[in-house]
Amino acid sequence: MRIDLHTHSNVSDGTGTPAQVMRDAAAAGLDVVALTDHDSVDGWDEAAAEAERLGLRFVPGIEVSAKDRWVSIHMLAYWPRPADAALAEILALTREARVGRAQRMVERIAVEYPLEWEDVVRQSGAAATVGRPHIADALVERGHFATRGEVFDAILHNRSPFYVHHYAPDVHDAVRAIRAAGGVPVFAHPGAHARGRVVPDSVIASLAEAGLAGLEVDHRDHDDESRARLAGLAERYGLVQTGSSDYHGTGKLNLLGENLTSIAAFEALEAQRG
């Protein structure tokens, strides 16, 4: 059984519709796939319907934006109740903050690269969550860069002078909110040094106490040393080890199924559903 628990549609920063992501998953030979758009559940119904038609097992998920002091953290939440008031409020506040943050970044970037907010709105389309990938796509459309990845490498990384922080809940509060909503929290790409600062081992220990269920160990952005460190931490704190593609359609090089979650790990996560 081939299980991929981290994908994105155009509800956030992927390029395909939720249904298209499911079709891509079937074409890639997956059996179980989670849709985990940033801070939104808007793609669940469409993805679930298409997955059922294709004979795929669909896992509803969210990639929840959070932070530990100034370190940005993404927390995957599987099977949460979308109507849970506390979790819904966190997601709404984060989506709203992302829009203001994106507008401020566009203002900074426009000083050096001709760019209008309308360019970003056009790229985001019907997305529930506006983010840096939409700014990158707008800059590509303007002809300033060739690819989304090139934009991130040049001016949209976390250390860029154009970067703007945005509201995100404390990661411990996010984990507790996910658990209270019946969800199962897994730390997304916790060793991705190239994206920016990563949290020390002590934070993972405290998150385990707060209710963290697992660590995404096998990920494109983890080198061998990071994978070994994370696997050791998972064993030490009784956390499930997962692997995922972090698929974004044509928005990133990541391929569906390039990293997978084992059946035993998936069953261990599912057993923790609230």
C-alpha cells in the first residue's frame, strides 16, 4: 500500500484543483492520499468525491501555520473536525494575516521589481489562502524570474529583506487545538534547514508532551543527517514517523509518492483519531 500524507491543491499554493490532485495521486499509483492545504479545509469535499470515484482512500488534512517564538512551523493535522470553533478561529485569523502580510511584501518588492497587488490576486484565483507562492507566480508572469523556485531562492526566502512575518499561533497551542478538534498532529518537515531556522530537540520534546503524534521524517528537504536525528527523536518520545511528498503540482519539483508513510505508521496515526 502506497501512502502519501502531504499534498496541496490550488485552495492554497498548489497548482491543481483538489480533484486534479486526486487524479494525479491515482496516476502515481497511490492508495491513500491526504490533502493538506495551508490553513483551509475548502478542498476536502471535492477531493473526497474524486478519491471515492477513483478508489483511493482519502485522508482530510490541514497544514496549520504556527510558530515557536520566531521560528515558523507547519503542523499537519489529520482528521480534525472542521466545525470545531477554536481550530476554525485559528485558521481564519491566519488566513486573514497572510493577506495583509502578502500585501506588505508586494509593496516592498515593487520598489525594485514592478509588481501590483492585482497581479498576485490574479495568480491566487479562488485560493482560500494567499501566500508567497502566489507572489512568486506573479513575478514570473511579469517576466522578472523564470520559475517559482528561482523567485524563492532569490527574494522570497525567510532571510530576504522583502520577507514579512505574519500572525501564527504558538505551536503548542496549535497542537492542543488540533487534538481538541479530534485531529492528529504531525510536525511537517521539521528538519528543513534550507527553509530557515529549525527548532531544537527540546521543542520537539515539549510538543510531544502537548500532544504531538508524529514527525514527518522522510521529506525532500531533509538530508540524511536530519532524517537520522528525527528518527531518533521519534523513537525517544514515542512519535510516529511519516514520509510524504509535499506535492504542489507544477509549483514545485516534488513528485507524488517520492516519500511514503508505512502502513504501520498510518494505522498508528489513525488509531489516535478523536
